[in-house]
Amino acid sequence: MNLRRLSAALLGSLVAGAALFAQAPQPGNQTVTPKREARAEKRAERQQKRIAQGVASGQLTPKETARLERQEARIDKDIAKAEADGKITKREAGKIEREQNRESRRIKRQKHDAQERK
């Protein structure tokens, strides 16, 4: 009788342990995507602030501002498109980062050129 209880308890704990192990979340799948999304969105916000600061200080003309805003809107659209399926892949993140790098250089060039708001 004790042997049956012991074997039943052992079998039950084995099944319960296997069930817990099978439901463990995949490491890396869920933690990477939010970081990519947050990184792209935070950078877009920082670039938007740089444009606003350039307008406030007179470093950007209305035409330059409109061009930079149009490009920022395009990048925001690309971020939303990449997030549409629930995650940003490495390839999508790379494309967004390249676009943001290019836009950052444009912002710097436009803010430091000889043109000023009239």
C-alpha cells in the first residue's frame, strides 16, 4: 500500500513538474521587442524636441522645419508599421535606426547652417 502511494506521488510530481517546465516563457522573445519599440519611440521624441528647440531659437526656417517634420512623420509611420504585427524585428529596427540616423544628421545640418528665421 505504501509503495502504491509513493509511486503515485512520484508520478504526480513528475507530471506537475513537466507541465510547469513546458509552460515556461521563451527567454529573449518577449524582452527584446519592447526594448526595440521603446528605443525607436524615445529617439523619435528626442529628435522632435531638437526640431522644436531649433524653431524656438530661430535656427530653423519654416521651410526647413516643414521638411524635417515631414521626414519625422515618415519615420513615425515606419515605426507604427513595424509595430503593427506586435513586434519589431531586427531588420525593421535596423531600417528605422538608419532612417533616424539620417534624420539626426539633417537636423544638425539645418540647425547649424547659415540660414536663419526672418
